[in-house]
Amino acid sequence: MTLTRNLLAQGFALGLLSTSALAGQADVAFVNGRFWTVNPAQSEAAAVAVKNGVFVAVGTTAEITALADATTKVIDLHGQRVLPGLIDAHTHPLETLWMKSDWVDARYPETPSVAVALTNIATRVGTSAPGDWIFVACVSASENKFAEKRLPTRAELDEVAPGNPVILANGAHMAVVNSKALEALGITKGMTRLPKGGGVLTDADGNPTGVITDGFADIPSAPKPAEVIAYYGQGIAQFWNQYGFTSMLAITPHQVVPALQAVSQSVKQPNIRYTVSVWGAPDGKDLPDDLSAFDMPKDADPNYYRFAGIKAWVDGENDARTGYMYDPYEGHFDIDPAGGRGTLVTPQVEANAFVDLARRNNRLAMLHCSGDAATDICLTAYERDAAATPHASMRRIEHFGMFQLSDAQLQRAQALKKTGLYISVQPIWLTELVKADFENMGAERASTGYKFETMIKAGLEPAASTDMTGLYLGNIDPFKAMQALVTRQSDMGLFEPEEAVSVQDAIRMWTVWPAKSLGEAEHRGSIEVGKLADMTVLTQDILSVPGDKIAETQAAETIVGGRVVYTRP
């Protein structure tokens, strides 16, 4: 009998199984499927049994059917391919829904130029009261993509919105604002820094140009509490479930945590699992010494709600020319910070202090690093932490090696992996930012990015994510990202084909490796007895279709804890 049923060792140890499971009963059985379990000991199966939201058996259809009784719901999968529930390892769900619903849309390619962006803004001004804030969403590197090869200027924003403060986001790490916004933010001549760390660019005379870097903590850009509750209670799950996601690392402004804590009381079992990381000022300085205020209520289900870590930014991002680099960017834009090497948000001493704060509170430390100089700051902070307490805490680098990666940095990360380092990556950026990287950094530096196969061979187990903010709405699709991983087709054609990964590893990047990066591999990431019964049923067999057809895959059903939470119409 091939049935896997190590219940006592796995299920009871997690406190998730009842004694009735031993009697061979199941709440629900999924049969006649093709399960790729991501469990090396039993990679393929035809059926699973679930009780109390947990896998209690994995085996053949006959074996699983034998566990059913009159109360068991049996679901026939009709031969469909099933994966472990997909995990979004780094995302901003609150901001995504807010930008999606409320912000002016100036996203390329639907908005192809500065001229069209200004027209869209003028339309919103026409329906807004004087003094209302107007937020505008542009994709990253819009200065490379708009027909004019630049962003709207402060003066142009003044012209279309003379009575409203306007903030135009060029990705998540740079914004252009008009004079009304400068006035509202208290930005005056000679000012180069905002209270919570945002940078203010000035001209030769010290006048603000309207460009702000990493300033969203200083900008009054947050949805209302009622919207926060609605988003976390239902809206986020609805959006992510349709793409097969069952879990996420929700990177959340610390000010809205009370609303999320309230949701954990009113919605006991949401349709997606929230692991929460909080942020405040970009450099993390405004977080309290005691992070327990961000814990979920004691009676909240930790399988659905868990405060796990804190996040800070070492720099901006290379596609906005604010990633912190050793050498200047190529060319010149009016949005470039002084020196042309990007923006240093969190220097080494502050990065060390941030990691210390996470360790003292036994929380995951997450440092965002884009440029090569920023990556070295991050690695140094973690090497210092590992030397002091080799196994005391988990450490993550966000966006590791996405834009640049040297051999020395890869070796340093390999050494840190043994002491608890994990990395998050965003493979969808292959389809959007490679061309801008070559324009901003030149071929020599840009060709060192996106080395996913190198990372995998080095044992780094990269955790894939959408990094959704609401700026690129299409980034939500993990199958589009998987296709890019496998084919290496980028927005400038075939790119570094030797870095293509296998379909199996692409799936691991969205399942078991994210689970490990969140400290949750014991509970999720694969289809195994004792783990949470999260699954993604596919519309086609991703393991057998040609690589250039992977993006046609969709989630037919999304299953969380044995509950079917989404069915494709």
C-alpha cells in the first residue's frame, strides 16, 4: 500500500489532527487528479484526503476513497493537474487594491506618453474638489517607456491641477509632485530630506524640483480604515485566489495593523493566509523597540494570521535610477539623485540596528536591496548578525540579484544560507525591466541580473513573488512569471538563456521555497500528510505543455484548508 499516513509524527505534533483521523475518516476527498506534490518522497499522487483543514492521506484514488464515509464530500478532479497552493512571498496587497480602485491610471503601455498621462490627470481634476489629493499610478521606469523619454514635470502637473496636490508615482520608490503637494508636505527651498527619510531633489539654487525618492512614508497616502477592513476581509483574497494563491507575505504599513487585527476577529478563516511584515519609515527607525504590538490577537488562528517580520529599504530601485550603486547610471535624467549613483536610504549603521531590532524580537528581518552597493550593505549587516547569533533569527534579502549580482556577492549569500538567509525574487520583471536596465546601467552591469539558475545551483532556494503594489496589475499572474523563468523571454528578447530554470524549479519557487522563506515549511508549501490542505488546480498540465505555452495556464480552482475558495467560471 503506497498510502502515506504518518499522522502521529506529523499531524499530532502540529496540533492539527483529531483522533477521528486515525479511524480513516475524512471531511473531504479530492480524487482522480494528477498531484505534483513537491514532496521528494512521493512526488506524484492521484488523490488526497483532508480533515480539519489538513492533509491526512495522499495516495491513489482507491486508497483515498476507502477513507470516505457518508459524511465525506468527494470531489472528482477529472484528471486535472494539481500543485501545492501557490505562495506570494513578497507583496503589498493593501496598496494594490487601493491603487487599483482609486488612483488615476497612467500605466504604460495603455498610457503611452506624458501627454496622455496629463490628460488622464486633468480628467480626475474635473471630478475632484479643490484641495483633494490626487494620486497617479505609473509603472516603474516610465521615464524610459513614455514616448517623450521622461516623466511629467512639476510645472506640467501645476498646469493641469492648479488647485489640487498631485503625486505621480513612478514605481514604488520615486514620485513627482506639483507645487500644491510641496506646500502640503511642508517642503521648502533648501530642504533635501523629509521627516521619515524621503529624499527631496533640488536644483542648483536649492529649489525643490518636485521629485521625491522613497517618500511614501511621508506622504498622506493610505486608504480609510473601512477600506482596509474590506480589503483584508474579502477583497485581497478575491483578487489573489483567482490566480491560484493560497498564502502571501503581506507587507503592510504599521499604521493599519489594528484594522488587520480587527479583521482577524471578524473573519476567522479568510480565503487566503496572511503572514504579515510591517514597515514604517524607509529606514525602519520609527518602529518601536517592542514589536509585540503588531502581534495578532491570541484567539486569531495563526494558520491564517501571523505577524512575522519587519522591513526596511537600503536603497530605491534601479529601474527608477535610485538603486544605490558603486558607479553612476548611464545617461542622464532630471529625476536622477545627486551624484548619479542612486539613493542610499539606510546606511550601514542603521541597517545593523534594524537587524538587531528584528533579532531582539525574534522576528524575520527583511532588507530591500537593489543596487550592488546596497546589496553589500545588506550582506554585511547579516554577516554581522550571523557572527553574533548564527541560528537565532531568519534573515531575508528582498530583490536579491534582480538587477546586479557579482560572484563575490553570490558566495557571501551562499555562506549566509547556512545561518538562515533566504532571498525573494521577482521573475516577472524579466518581461518589463530588462530593456530599461540596459539603458540605465549598460550591457556589462545589466547582464549580471536575473541569474535564477545560478541562484538555484548555489542552493539559495529563491522565493518568487509578485511584489504587487498596484502599479503593474499584470504582475499578479504567476504563470506568466513561470514562463519567463523557463523561456527567458524578456521585454528585449531572449535574455541570458543559460539562466533558464526547469518547470519543476519554477513551481518550487512559488511553493516550497516561499514557505521556507517565511519560516512556514513545516505547515505548507507541499502536499504532504500533516500539512495544511492548500492546493491549486490548473486548467492545463504545466509539466507537459511547451515552455512558451505556460502563461496560458490558469487556476481552475483554488483550495485553502480543503475549502474550494475559487472556481474559474
